[in-house]
Amino acid sequence: MKTKHIFLDIDGTLVGYDSKIPASALRALQLAQANGHKIIIASGRSYGMIYSDLLNTVKFDGIIASGGACVIVDGKVIYESFIEGDDLAFIIDYFRKNGINYLLMTKDELYAEPVFNNHIIPGMIANGYNKDVVKQAYGWNTEVDDVRVVKGGEKLAYFTSPYLPDKIAKDLDGRFYVVDFSIGKVSEGSYFGEMNNAGVTKASGIDEYLAYVGASIEDTIAIGDSANDLEMLEHAKVAIAMGNGTEAAKAAADFVTTDVDKDGIYNAFLKLGII
């Protein structure tokens, strides 16, 4: 079989709800690479947010991080898209006016203002989110008085928004790609989401990777489970949704595999004939 370039989301796809990669998924990656296929992360997480255990366990052929804003091949950053300066100030002014809390992600750091650590993290835990998972994901941030001064921001995550992504994108004049965060909403009228520059998605990250390695979209496979995976599922030659995925992800897929914790990756690879 010709070499396939396989793009995998992390949370809910490659990694289970215990924040660990299932043994069957790890075996599937190892067998696929042994058969000459390329394994590439395609995550909404910034590079610095990717589980270190995962990076230490698997030698990925590429990484699409920050929802497409950072693309790394063989350890080299080959593409970055930044939200900074006037664009960043435009967003933050809107968030502050509307009582929306936020984090700014650079390649290696998370930047938060004091309100995030003092109120949002405790609020998430109080609303039932696992304390260890929340602190692992967000608690290591660098606190600053004003994130508008930060350079090199690739992506923003927002929390406790009264508005859905479509309204935020419209309010911001269509200058940014806005999508539901995979963590969902705390309660009705209090939404989580993420945003990149307009046109920056996991699909655009795939194109940057393919152009760099000289491969074709005809040889791509994408696997995901949630809203920020839709563009890459629609773009790749073959699209697979996880059994635990959203209905929209399943509708965008060529087929649906089993859940992440029910050998979903292994079963998908087996059905595709790449292992």
C-alpha cells in the first residue's frame, strides 16, 4: 500500500478520558509506522499543552498544533500563524466588554490574567470538571496583567461566554475562525470556545504539512471526534469519526469507528488495511 499520512486529533480520539493513550491505539500507531505510514497529531492544543507522556512514547512524523496555527515536521516548525498586536487587542477588548474570560496560547506557553486563576479554574472544578485534569491543562499558565502585550500568540481559548461561536465570529467582523471548545459548556448560556485567524484550521495545517513533505491530499486519512475536527474530516481523502464523537463529526466521516476506550483507533486502522 502507498504511504498514507494519518492525522489524528488527541482528546477523545487518540487519548481517552483518563488522559492516557489506550494500549491498542499505541499498538496501532506502531504497526502503521512499521508498515511505512506517517502519523501526525492534529490537535487544538498548543504544542506546550500536548501530553509529554504521549510525545515521549510515540515518535510522531509531524504535529499540527493550536488548531492549525503551528505545524511541526521532524521537530522543525515549518509554519506559524500569530494573533498579536492590534488583532489581539481587538479580540480582548471585545471579550472584556462582554464579560468573557480567556487564555492566550503561544507555541510553548499559556498566558492568563489573574481572574482566570482566581475565579475560572476554581469555577470549572466547582462545576464538576476533574481537578487534576483542569490543573494539568490550564494551571501551569504564566500570569500577566494584560495578555494584549504578549507576542507570538497562536490561538485563544475563551470561557464563560454568553454567546455561541457564530455570533462571536460575526461580532468580530469575520476576521477570526471561532469554534466550540471540545470541553463544551459549563451551563446554558455559558459557553467555551477557541479561535484562530480566519482560514486557520486543522485542514489548513494539513495543507502546510503536505506542501512541505511533498505529499498529496489523495493519500490522507483524518480521524477526529468534535467540532474543531470538521474541516479536516471534510478535507482529507478518508475521514473517520470516533464512536464517542459528535453527530456532526460522524456526519462528516466516511465511517464511524468504535469509542476511544473501545479500541477505536486500532479498529479503524484494521478496517483501512494499514495494519
